[in-house]
Amino acid sequence: MQLKPEEILKKRWGYDTFKPLQKEAIEAALSGRDCLVVLPTGGGKSLCYQMPAAMGKGLVLVVSPLIALMDDQVAAAREAGLEADALHSNLKAAHRGAAWKRLAEGKTQLLYVSPERLLAGDILNEISGRLMLVAVDEAHCVSHWGHEFRPEYRRLTEALDQFPKAARMALTATATPVVQDDIRAQLGLRSPEILIGHPDRPNLIYRAFARRDQFKQVLEVARRHPGEGGIVYAQTRKDVERLAAKLKEEGVSSAPYHAGLSAEERRSAQDDFVNERLDVIVATIAFGMGIDRSNVRYVVHANTPRSVEHYQQESGRAGRDGLPAECALFFAASDLATHRYLAKKDANLTPERERAIERQLRDIGRYAVSPLCRHRLLTEHFGAPYPAQIAPAEAGVLADAAGHGCGACDVCLGETKGLSEEEALLTAKKVLSAAWRAEGRYGTGYVVNLLLGRVNDRMAGNGHDKLQVFGLLKDSGEASIRSWIDQLIVQDFLEVTEDGEYPLLRITEAGRGLCNGRGAVLLGMPVPPKVKGKKKSKALKKAAATFLQGDEELFEKLRALRRAIADKAGIPPYIIFHDSVLIEMAASKPQTLEDLSGIKGVGDKKLEKYGRLFLDIISGRP
Ligand code: ADP
Ligand code: ZN
């Protein structure tokens, strides 16, 4: 007798209910209908195509650009009892042979392929008869408007058209409405069901502060998460090397990752991180596309990312397991100038693309410096209302529909204070007048000194120490003034121009308008407060309110067992059980296999394979 999807969900994956839109996506696939699925990271996209495969109605093909992830995805699907395989260029010969054999025998239920492999055309014959669904993962890669355009994705329809009978499912975590339209068109989706989840990640705590002392600020975050997994993104290789080395000096288990390292060095850093032998990776953005570690507890941007889309994607690597995690961004307007400079080096830059880049830089700048709820800013960027209509009840934090804020960002937590309307306007006018008086002939440092009333020879020579604006903000301190300048830049009241050798700070038309009483401005109190750090695993404790004294010790024992099993099997620990499963084991202390099967995330196969081992640890048997 055919089991229902709900029954399979419980049996194979150990979950009682579907996450939002999973059921709709599965039903579309089963009824042969195309669909577009946009769900945030951790939203459970893989289940949307794994379930149809598990129902035995035919073969499911998954196209993914993340070759590095495929083997882990195959391992995870097999843990749920699926006949899964992958075909890509990095496969060892023996595995490849076995995979082809299973495919020819019609055993395979779920097959992962790289776009190149699919386009090569040699698997068409093997699968065409049985294929029920083609899932295209990371579907935003098909769009020029997205942030990770891949030319080979543009050719996918050629291959898809060879299987007219199979339903198509396009999946992505981040897609603005423009990108969604592009995906539909480029992948030739036929009157698709459009399933767009709410983009908010309620379990993430967002913080955005002005950057003052890069290393100190990064270290503060790392100190809040001792022994937990974290990713630190920096802009240049030099920064990456420096931050990684200094973190190590401070006793944080960390390694660098950037394109200048050998393939071997990168692979070993990545392996160590995924297998929890290493806590922190400091990386340029080259890192992360192939990372599925579910218990990353924090992502720090030591420099500003290129766009809100990049930020959503990169910060989204935190807390995939749904437990609380932190995303901190340390902003400086100079980062945007660097991005602009690098983008302009591209000889093929069209005016259209250049405008898109300018818009992206402005948006991420606004995100970073506006004293507004960060959950709201991110959500609205992706075209959704905030708070979500459905309260994120199972998350560690609650969006407050009454408008008291999310309780999970620096603004709503009261760490960043906005200036009152009046105060903001007054302060902005002071800063703008100084820039105006400097006539756009000097850099930011000069204007800062002017406002601080710090005279130097050059300033005295110009007679600027006699100006009314001289020393106008001397009580505010340099850090605040610098941040206000950044804030005014992203709101277009000031601009930085590169005339000749030095970047010059200049007031814009809008800035002059503001001084003359036209327009409105938002300013935050930029000096970040000390966020009090807890000694140990705050996130984990919060997740398990029932945590009793001594359970942490049990949790660590269970974690050690998980690691030993994973090492032996050559798969990442999170594939065995997520942290949330171990936390619940440590809290509820199941004594029998039946008790254990009641825990969310323990399916039949895992129960059979690992149940006894974990029960032995829980009951203290050697
Ligand atoms: P995405 O690809 O959207 O980032 P994944 O497919 O990796 O998300 O799923 C994220 C996590 O959620 C995984 O650990 C997965 O096992 C879990 N998950 C998926 N579906 C459910 C569900 N219905 N109930 C609880 N957890 C689920
Ligand atoms: Zn908020």
C-alpha cells in the first residue's frame, strides 16, 4: 500500500509536519505540474524534491552547481533511506561506475548532476523513460539580475526540453521579483505554481555597526560563541590572513580561506570546518557556496558585502538548523568605494549593469546604517511585508505584530539608538555645512578634523579654523562623526568623488536641499555598545529551555559520539543528527528506542543504525 507523504515524512525523516510550502511543492510535482519554490535557507527545500523520489513514482533528477555539496547531499538522502547517487566531474572512478550501474538497473530514485554533466547529454537515454521530475537547485544562477549568474545555467532548457513529460521544479533561497520572472522565463516553466515563502529568518539575530576596530569587533563576536562554528567574511586576502592569524593568537580555532591558497589547503580547511575539527573560517566570499554545516552559530562580515542579496546569502549560512544564530556586519562607506572601484575595472561593464551595481551598493549601505529594524529592512528588500502574517512560532524569537520590533536585531534590542528627528536633522546640518564649507576639495579626514576642532597646518593655512563650523561637533567624538558621514553618504546627502589621487568628500544637491529645509534624514547613534557575552553556548541553552544542570555534559558526550560515527563513515556530523536532536536527547533522556523515535529528526533508518549507540550514552552504559 502506498504511504501518504505525511507518513513517509515521519518514517523517513522523523518529522511530524511539513514546513511552509513543502506540501504544495510536493503536490505540484506529484501531479506533474511545474513550480517555482523560493524558500529561505533552512526552509527545507531539499525535501520538496526528495519526497517525490521517496514515493517511488519515478526518478528525480536534481541539477545543482554545487559539486562540493553533492556527495554530502547524497549521504544525507541515503541516511533517510533513499537510493541516491550523484554524477559529476569530481567523482572517484569506482563510485562513478557503481552509480551508472544502479542507474542502468533502474534502482536510482534520486540523481544529482552538475549542469555540465546534464548538458553533455550522455545520461539522457538512461533516464528519459522513468524521469518524473527535474529539480533545478540554486535557480537564481540562471539570471543576470541575480548575484551568481552562471552561463551554463542559461543552456539548461536545451536539456530540459528533452524531457517534455517530466515536471520542472526551480528552487532558490534568494530571488527578488525580477529574478523570479527571469527564472520562469529562462527555465521555460510551463504555467508554474509559484510558491514564495516569507524571506525572514526569525532565528537569526542581525547586528550592523560602524566599523571602528575591525579585529576587536570580530573578536567580540567570536567570544560570544566559544567552541561554536562561525564564518568571518573579509574583503581582501590580506585581511583574511591577518584576521585568521590574530584570532588564532587569541585562542580561537580558526583558518583562512581564499583563492590565493592551494586547492589542497582550501579543501582541508573546508573539510575541517564541516567535520567540526575547526570552529572558525575566515574567508573571502569564495567560501560558502559548498558549505552545508547546519550548526554555524555566527556569520560576521568584517567588511561590507556587495549587495543585500549577497548579504542574505552569506549571512544565511548561519543557523540552518533553525536554532538561534548571530549575523554581524561591520560597515564602512569606504568598502562601497572599493566595490565600486573593482566593478569598474571590468571592461565589459554596460551602463545598465553599472546602474544595477550602484543601486545594490546604495541598498546594502542603507541596510547597514539605517537605525531601522534589520529584519524589516531585509524582508522588505525581498518584496515581502514584515512582520510576516504567520507568526514564526517555533523560532527562538517572536516577531512582534504590535510593532515593538523583532527582538532580534541591534535596533530592536536597543543596542543602536536612533537620534530623534530633530536631533538627526540638526546633526546632519552641522556635518553637511562643514563639507559645504570645505568645497569638496578635501577628504573625509579633513572634514572630521574641522568638526572636531582639530587644527593642523593645512587647516590653519586655509583659515578654516576661523570658520563657524570649526569644532561644531567636538563633543561627539571622531567615531561618531565618521559614522554620521557614512550615514549621510548612503542617504545621498554626501558623496565621495575620486578626483586625481585622493577621494574627496562633497555635498550633493540633496545635501544642500536638506540644509535649506528640504527633505528628511535618519541618523543613528553609531557607537556600538558592548553586547554582553555569555560564557558558554547561549544559543544552545536558549533553544533547550528544559536544559537542566549537568545536561550540557551529556550534550557534549552525545556530540563526541556523533563525531566518532561521522569520522568512521566519512560523512559530516550534521548528517547523522542535527544539534537540535542532540539537545532534545540531552533534555528528555529517552530510555527506549520508542522514546527516541519521538524526537523530531529521528527517522526509522537512523533509529535502527544509531539508536542503540546514543541510548547507551544517555543511560551511562560504557
Ligand atoms: P534549504 O535547502 O532550504 O536551506 P534544507 O533542505 O537543507 O533547507 O533543510 C533545512 C533543515 O530543515 C534540514 O535540517 C532538514 O532536515 C530540516 N527539515 C526539512 N523539512 C523539515 C520538516 N518538515 N520539519 C522539520 N525539519 C525539516
Ligand atoms: Zn528588529
